[in-house]
Amino acid sequence: MTERQNWLGALAQERRLSAKTVEAYERDTRQFLTFLTGHLSGPARLGDIEALRPADLRGFLAARRKDGAGARTLGRGLAGLRSFLRYLERRGLANAAGASAIRSPKQPKSLPKPLSDTDALEVVTEGAQLAEEPWIAARNSAVLTLLYGCGLRIAEALDLTGNDFAGTPTALRITGKGGKTRVVPLISAANDVVNRYRGLCPYHIDGDAPLFRGARGGKLQPGIIQREMQKLRGALGLPDTATPHALRHSFATHLLAGGGDLRTIQELLGHASLSTTQVYTGVDSTRLLEIYDRAHPRA
């Protein structure tokens, strides 16, 4: 089908999608056309694509699921079909409403992938930072230390102000998701790296001014820290799962491994429900079994 080849070419050249993504979309749409051939008892034509109903697309997803495709594969395949149909719709050759009406398969919750304690400690050190400006290297180290040392979300760390570090604080008052406030102990190591950053920072950061600044003095944006973490992954040979948020997961996982209880970790993370925190039990089940064997009367 010529229009499909034109669409794939546009994905690569105009939208600059990666070769792997284009390859996956080619495979997904080819599988769909093969399904339609059997479904319609004959080769699929452009008119058949134009006449597609939601039931046809559901039938394709059901057939793929029967062949063993998981939710992620089905979701990607549906995304590819929607993209193709929207392409045809813009040219007056199809109606994409049917594909838009189908809900994407529910994706399974994936367990957090924490860093090892050795990798986490290396990532947050100032010496590991790749920025050439000393104050920016110190800044990046301070932000990452707060994620790992205090379990903060990146947005929570970047919302801190000069007032939060007035004097020598031993705890931080953090306003998280849903406006929920929690108190997080501030370890001395985190205090030290923040103070070092403040001493090097060329901008005035007292009072209600943002604590962490971008190169031009404005409030530091999350994307900058995410890009710095991406560079660190390459330099240190860490997997793609080593993200700023993975440092928060590492904080919780390493506390659990050290004997911390879930209720306390829930409070430190600012989770509204303990069930949210319990996702970490899947990460360190070995540790939980050891505690059970040692402490439970029936073990």
C-alpha cells in the first residue's frame, strides 16, 4: 500500500522518529493489514481502511493478545494505527474516529528500578558531575543529593527557597502532590552540599527566592537536571532506568533494606496511601522474607 510507505517515510524524515520506532510501526501496521486480509477474506484495500469500524480494531487487538502480545505491545500497535489513520484522514482517505474511540490497553504497573547504593552515592557526588562551571556542578550535586538523601520529587527539590535553608535546618517542610505537607529529616550530608552550592552560586538566593538557579539566574527547570542525569548515565555506564526519579526510589528501597518500616517510608515519601508505598516491597522481597523468617512466631 503506497500510502503506508509514504506515511512511514514522513515519520522518519519530517517527524524524525527513531529508526527503531519507524520499524516497529511498520511491523504493527503490516500485522494489521495481514489481519484484515483474513478478516475480510481478501487483500485489504484503501476503501477497506476507510470503512474501518471500532469492532475491526478490537478484533485485531484480541487476535494479537491471543498470540501472546502484552499490554505494552498492544498499546504501541494501537498508537501506530492511530498515527497511520490520522495521516490518511488529513488526506481525505479515511476516518480516524474509530481508532480514537478505542481505549488503549491498561499498562501494568512496573516496579521501580533503584540504583545500587554504590551507584547512587557516586551519582550524587560533586566530583562525578560533568558541568564545567564549579557552581553548576555543585548545584547538580545538591539537587541529586536531596532526591536520594531525602526522597524528594524533583519538583519538590526545585521548589525550595533560600528560607528553607536559613540557619542550619535539621528538617525540611515539603508540600507535595495534592498540597499535602510533610516534614522530611535533612541529613547533614545534604546540608553540606547545599551550603557548598550556595557559597559558589553567583546569584542572591536568600528569602523566598528559588534556591536552585539556572545558568542565567532563573529558577532551575527539571529538564536541565534530567539531561545532566542522562549525561551521567553515559559517563558512568548506568542503565536508562537511572533517572532523577530513580534516586527517590533508591532512597525508599535502601531504607527498607536497612530495616525501615513501610509506614515510616510512606510518611517520608508523602504517599497518601500505604498501598502506593507497598510497590517497594516487590523490589526488596528477599529482605522482607529475611525479616519474616527472623521475627514471625510461625516462621
